[in-house]
Amino acid sequence: MTLNRLRECFRQRALRAPDGAGARAASGFTLLEVMIVLAVVGILAAVAVPNFSAFVKSSRLRSATSGLYEAMVLARSEAIKRGANVTVSPTGGEWGKGWSVVVGGTTLQRWDPEAGVSFDDATPGDIVYGLNGRIGGTREIVTYISGEATVAARCVNIDVSGRVNTKVDTDGNKSNGC
């Protein structure tokens, strides 16, 4: 049976009345079909919404950590390129308000904060890259979602040589770093 013949057969069956008394056009959905579709959509939404919320929070955290990482890499690169000190400075002394890369009083780039992301810095204050791309010690800045235990904290680590890396907290305790 060809595809066209099969289509014609289904069309004729759809046009026949259930009691066999003539043909009528089939249109729309029955109430039962609509109710079943709404029930399935409701169940899928109930399962998806909590997971989507965690996904959004995790995405914000990754974005904030990546922004901080990007700022450190830019500052180190500019310090070496310009042969001058370059500072990564938290806005108003708090990383949660944003940060900027500054050289000689000129702001090279500014990052705005991510909503709901908090920062812990054991050594608060500016991070200054010397003309050789190094900083005066090591730093670790922990980023996390306030009041959220299901989204792992992330850390931005800077070693003495000025190299930056990021890590994900593995033990679920943001207070001890990553």
C-alpha cells in the first residue's frame, strides 16, 4: 500500500461518523485529550523548575568566578606588558560589589557583580601585580551562593608567581576553601 493510499484511508475513517450515519468533518481536540496534555505538562514542569533554579544559580556562580579569573589574567598580562604595577581592586572594598583592573589611575576594565553570589577573601584588599607579573603572596577568593548548600563553592587561587587557577569545592565546606 502506498503512502498516499494510506493517507486516504485514514482521512476517510476520520470523516465517518461513529454511528455510520454519514460523514462529518473532524476538527479540534476533545476535552479528554486537552486534560491529558495539561496533566503531562504540569508533571514535567513540577520536575523541571527546581532543577532549573539550581542551574541558574550554578551558572551565576561560574560567571562570577570566570569574571574574577579573567580580571586576574588581564592584570598580570598588563603588568608584564606595561612594566608597571596593575591593581585588581574590589569596588568599595567588597568583591560582591564588583571589581576593576586599574593601572596608573586608569581603569582598564570593570566587572559588575552577579546577583546572589557572595565572596570570601581571607586577605581583603587590592591585589597588586608587579611589573614582573607576580603578587606579594598567595590569595584565595571563594565564591558561593548565599544560603545554598546544593551549589558547590568555587575558588580563584593566585600563587606567588601570579598564576591564576580556579577550583570547585569538593567537601561542601566553603569555609576551608577548595
